[in-house]
Amino acid sequence: MSNRLATIAAAQKKTRVRDLVFACFVALAAVVSVSTVTTAANAASPIAMK
């Protein structure tokens, strides 16, 4: 029984690591997105002022 439990625990650990890596990529994508939108807004501001 402990062998089966060990297998389940190992699978859960791998899933958590994968979820953490995925969350890091999502956070990185959000930062890049905000940065891009900010840059675009700053670039468009002088054009709108003319």
C-alpha cells in the first residue's frame, strides 16, 4: 500500500511543480503585456497632443 501511496505522492509533486512553472510563465506574460501597453500608450501620447 505504501508503494501506491508513494507513487501518488510523487505524481502530485510533479503536478505542483508543473503548475508553479505555468504560473510563472503566466506572470511573465502579464508583465510583458503591461510593459507593451505602457510603451504603446507613451508612444501614442505625443501624436494625440498634435
